[in-house]
Amino acid sequence: MELKEQVIRMARKAKQASQKLAKLSSTVKNEALLKMAQVLETHKDKILKLNHKDIVLAKAKGLPLALIDRLTLNEKRIKQMCGGLRQIAQLEDPVGKIESMWRRPNGLLIGRMRVPLGVIGIIYESRPNVTVDAAGLCLKAGNAVILRGGSEAINSNIALIDALSEAIQEVGLPGGCIQLVRTTDRKAVGEMLKLNEYIDVIIPRGGESLIKMVTENSTIPVIKHYKGVCHVYVDEEADLKMAEKIAFNAKVQRPGVCNAMETLLVAEKIADKFLPVVIRKLQEAGVEIRGDEKTCKISPNVKRATEEDWSTEYLDLILSVKVVSGIDEAIAHINRYGSHHSDAIITNSYIKSRKFLREVDSAAVYVNASTRFTDGGEFGLGAEIGISTDKLHARGPMGVKELTTTKFIILGEGQIRE
Amino acid sequence: MELKEQVIRMARKAKQASQKLAKLSSTVKNEALLKMAQVLETHKDKILKLNHKDIVLAKAKGLPLALIDRLTLNEKRIKQMCGGLRQIAQLEDPVGKIESMWRRPNGLLIGRMRVPLGVIGIIYESRPNVTVDAAGLCLKAGNAVILRGGSEAINSNIALIDALSEAIQEVGLPGGCIQLVRTTDRKAVGEMLKLNEYIDVIIPRGGESLIKMVTENSTIPVIKHYKGVCHVYVDEEADLKMAEKIAFNAKVQRPGVCNAMETLLVAEKIADKFLPVVIRKLQEAGVEIRGDEKTCKISPNVKRATEEDWSTEYLDLILSVKVVSGIDEAIAHINRYGSHHSDAIITNSYIKSRKFLREVDSAAVYVNASTRFTDGGEFGLGAEIGISTDKLHARGPMGVKELTTTKFIILGEGQIRE
């Protein structure tokens, strides 16, 4: 069968499944989620074996250690995946909820009812845990899902999806609920992006080239999960001890994730005092510092940043540092070079905290806390499918609710329009 | 200056203006809206003169009367536009509202703050009233707007925008807040659709070819305002008097709009009794009926519908009629042939009313009322920019709130992630 045919068949199957899924009670969906966890555990050995195949190939290709780490499964990680599914089963089911309802002067009752989106396509990096999380979240929200993971994880993903498919069929759900694009041929993505007749939304998670390709080719609405070029701005009215602690946490605690700080902005008035301390501490933790001219003057031990550095997501122990005249320059820098993800101000000034919250154009804007908290779990939204850097529909961590939409329901007793 | 350059310049100007707009107080925005109404009234004669030019050209081209009617301005319609702007000034300002805020176990306060989208591009038909409504609503929500109206309205739109621009500049707002694409060259739209760096959302209102062109070419997120192929399903348990009244209203009261009924579905059990009555009444009002085989048997006076009829938006005194076996066939027909806009069931069955509300996949689902109520004003949302047939971000009538997004704000006292 031709590739295009294959992809269309998948999409059609997903559409049909989504119509069944939309009608299911929470009880049946939760039963499916618990069964998915159970079958994953039974298939553990097979999954680890196929994952090992991916790891061997990845090592042979000399792929970066960080990628291999994210790709690697073990008993503990499989247990975590299963725990994730059981946690999703416990979340509140958004579907069917009437969010609000009001009465019009003519007696019509009008309300907004939450309903599934339909079919969701997710294109993501080589992280097998995303396969399981995304399948679970989409099912909980009553959506069929078509998953397309990174090619390095293809064997792991096939093993995982085989287990999940077995589980959902055991509880009587159609196989079209959870499907994987089982080829690493990139053309499959191109075909998928044109199927707006069957697929309701595409969620691409990844770097610039993936996002650009999807944006330029998709006829399906897209919710982008783009990079995180996150900033911490240390104001002249900051508690410098707190600023030091937060900057250190935001950079060092887990540098490989999108909510880690990539650029530190420091108010000129306190730069002399603050920078030497924080830079030394970061350097001791192995962080490479790239500074602007003023930073390099204060800390001669620092490499000069290039223009490119200000918009780079290092995902590594590298930090660019810039001295700014004050909050206005900080906000302008963030809005210009940032990726509208997560940005923080450290200040004791009430006025400046409010200004920063209002004027920084990002999904998550912080006062006196580490940007590392941008996460569905940390925000209290339950599990997340990822972090949207788009403005439409969902912005910031996307939970199960963001995988649904609403429709208006109108209850009358024969009303007509005059 | 080259066309592409011109469009980029406009978009850049809009982006700059949007940053200023986002910070404005409601008071200043409302002042601008009232001034816009006032200046429109002062420029009345000039606007009518340029509108007359459009009408003469449209008539010379032999354009349909319905189009010429929508294009035509007069003293009353200008008064209505001004009334619309004053009404928008009175709406609640969504910007800056904290929609909810909660406390996490670590003491972080996390909330969702409503903020403008940024720059909105609207591509619409030759209706000068949309120019004024859209400009007003976008401004109220703190967005800059780039308007591209139908080419038949170009002179009217230039006159209107000149007046609105004068008004906003009088109250000290930048001209980039409200701009019109002043060329009828279609290439301008193509250029606009690629400017995702400056424009945050594109709202196309119109028919199949416009929607298709925008969907296929835009790198900017799109909220489609597509056609309305709306259904009324008369169940065997319907109050037939009520059904007759609603069917008549949904078709005849204003056939040229998207929430008018295009297809009537009738349950087999009551078709013999209901169809002759309702068809006669509709025919008396000048409606042309196109029926399926069963309908034609019951009412021999009726033309046969083709397969194409079931998905056609007539916007005219034409109605397709189909006899269905019951609610399941009705729902399947609506989900297959409809445009997911507005659909109604007429029934006294509680079970079937709930089933219809749950399973019909449309922006507005009605029980025992005319589909003609799908409208921001009728729903109590205030003025509307249009009716979204998309599922993401906004579904159904889009009010001023749907022209905004949210960001997370996080207030800490030095929290770091462990």
C-alpha cells in the first residue's frame, strides 16, 4: 500500500474511533487507562528488549548522551509511565461538563458544554514516555490520537503502542483510538499535515526546523510546543540572596528542559555587586557563561556572547548574561529575543512586579520564583501533554482540559427569532 | 514601493501599535471608541459619497442584489454603526482580568490573566459594517487590526478607515491600531498570510474558496468563519405545531445569513402528516423545496435533491428536505453533510434531546428553538466579530473575550524547584 493511502487509512480509522470515544462514560475511559497500565507492566520485558535495540542503534550513530538518556527505558521508568496512566485515570473528566449556563430574556437557556476535540496528531521527539502520556491524556479527554515519535525511538514506540492497543481492545474500545505512525519515512508527516478532513489539531513538539515545517505545510490547526528561551531579570530592588538562589536553580537544577533559564538579565545598578558572586557560583557548577560587553568587564573570566546567543536555547550548562539599564530594557529584551515561554523578575518593588507581569508577553510570567515551575503538575493542572508557546486555544502547560473544546447548547420551548 | 514591502510595513506598524494598545486602560480605549462614533457621524457625507461610487460599480458589474444590499450604506446604517461602537464602549473590558488564582502547596500563587492576542488580520466580504464592528471590537480587546474587505467595498472602506484613523489619532493612539489593506490586488492577502512574525491570528470570513486559500497558505494561526449548512430535525415525538413554526422561522425570517436552515430532516413516522403542511407553508412563502425520494413521494410537487444539495449553503429561499428513519440517521446526516455550525432537534423526548445535544458535533446545538439565534448579541455575549466554525480557541459566536488570550502569572517569595 502506498504511504499516502496508509496515512489516510489511519486518519479515517481515528475519526471513526473518535466518534465512539466521544460518547464514552468516564468509567469506561478510566477502566481503559488502568488496563493500559496493567498491560504495559506485563509486556515489560518485550518493551525493554525493543528499547535496547533503539539504544544500541543510537549509540552506534553517536547521538548525544542527553538524547540517549531521554530514549532509555528501564524498570523504574516503565513503573513511572504506569503510575502516570493511573494518575490520569484519577483526573477529573472534562467532557460533558456544562461550564456555565444562563437564561436569556426570551427564556432560552444557553450554556457551554465541554466536548472532545476529535482526532489529535502529535509529532514529538524521541521520548518513549511521551508516547504513553500522550495516549493516556488524549483518551481521557475522549480524543483519538495519531502519534508520530522521533525515528530513534521507533522500536520502543512500536512495543509500547502494541501493549496499549492490546489493552484498549481488551476493554472493548476500537483500535483507532491510539495509533502510531509505524514508519520513519518523513513523507508520512507531510501527508498527515494535509488531512484536515480527519484530523482536528496537530501538536508539534520540538525545535525550529520541525515547527517551521509543520507551520508551513499544515492545513490542520496547529498548537506549537516550541523552544524555551527563558529569562530571569534581577532588578536593582531584588533581594540578591534570593536572586542568586533562583538564578542557580533556574539554570542548574535541570538544564536540558525548556523551562530552564537561558539568559540572565541584571540591572546595571547592582551588576557590580551581584554578577561576580552569581557567575562564580554558576561556574563552579560547570556553567559556561557568555556575557555582553558590560558583563565581561565586570567578570573578565567570561566569554563574549554573540548576537545569536540571545535567542539560543542551549538546553545545556551554558548561560548568556546581559547587563540592562533597568526594567524597561529587560522587558524589551525578553519580548524581542525570548520565545514567549517562561520569564521571571526578581524584585521587591510592587510597581515593577506589576509592570513585568503586565508587559512581558510570555505564557508564564514569574515574580520571585524559578522558571523551572512551568509544568502542568507543578501548576496543579494534573498531567500535561506539553507546553504551548502559541497564543490560541492553549498557552503554557496543556492539561486534559486543553485537549477539549466547547459547544453552545441552547434549550428552548419553541422560541423563534422575530 | 513593492506590494510585499507595503504589507510588511503595515504589519510591523501594527505590531508596534499592539504593544502600546496592550497597556492602555479601559478608559482610554472607550474614549477612542466614542470618538470613532463621533467622527464617523461628522464624515457621513463623504462616506456616503464614496459608498455610492462602490454601488454604481457593483451595479455596472451586474453583481447580485443581495451583495449590493449588504454593500449599501445610508444614514440609518451609519447611525447603526455608530450605535455599535458606543455599545462596544459599554462592554466589559476583558484585558487584565485574573480569571482564577490558586495557591500551591509550596506557597506559589498561580493565576490566569487575560491579555490581548496582539495583531489580528481579518479577511472578509464586501460589508462595510464589518469594517467598523471589527475595528471597534479589536480595539476594545487591546489588539491592533489589519482589515482586508471585499474588493467591491474598497471605496467605502477607505472612507470609513480614514474617519476611524482620524478619531484614534485625535485621542493620541498610534495609527497602526487600525489599518486597511488599501489595494484590491489579491497578492496582498498571500503576502499577509506569511507574516507570522508580526500577525498573531487570521480570521477569514467567507465561502469555500477563500477559506481553502487561507488554510493552505497561512503560516499564521487561523480561526475560520466558514459557511452554515444548518439543519432542523423534526423528531417523531415533536410538537408538530412548534416544529412548523421553527422550521418556517429558520428558513424564511432571513434566508441570506449563515444561521438560516438549509436542510430539514423529518422522522419517517410523522413525515406523512408533517411534510405536506410544512412544505405548503414554505412554498407559499416562495421557498423552493428539493426533496429526497421519500419526500417527493409524499409531496409530488417537489423537485428531487441531488447529492450536492445536502452540503450546499443556499443563502436563499431554497430548502433541501430528507426523511430519516429516526434520530440516529439524523445525527449521522448532520455530522456528515453539515458545516458544524448550528443544528436543532424538535422533540418532546428528554432522552433524545440529551442524545442530540451530546452527539451533534456543531458549534451550536439546539433543542426546540430556531437556529437563527446563533449570534453574539442573541446569546448575550455582546457584539460579535463573527461565528467561528473551528474548534480551537473559539467555537460559535466570537465576542470581545475570544479576541484575547491568557497568560499564567506566578507570584512567589523565592521558591525554587527541588
